[in-house]
Amino acid sequence: MKRTSPKDARRVETADDIEDIVSDKREGWRASPAKARRRQRRYKKRLTQEVARWAEDGFEE
């Protein structure tokens, strides 16, 4: 499994899709569950920012 990248934002159609797309291949290796949750939030934020940027640009690449 690969880590989530900003390019994965192309697969987002609804807000619920972000939950399904975000993955952390090292989630089990994190020092604590709190750090894993924090990392997941960062991945979700990156995807959300990328989708917002595309919306401003008119969904063009």
C-alpha cells in the first residue's frame, strides 16, 4: 500500500471519499495511536487543500 499523495485528490467526488482515500502505510509503526491520528489529519488536510485549489482553477489540470 502506498501513502496518500496530493494526486489522489482527483479521485475525490464527495467529502466522504476523503475518508476512503486517505491511507498511511506506516500507521501500525507509529509510536502511539495519537500520532497516527495526527498524521491522518495531515493527509486529509493536504487532499482538502488540493481539491480546493482545483475548484479555484475550474477543475483544470
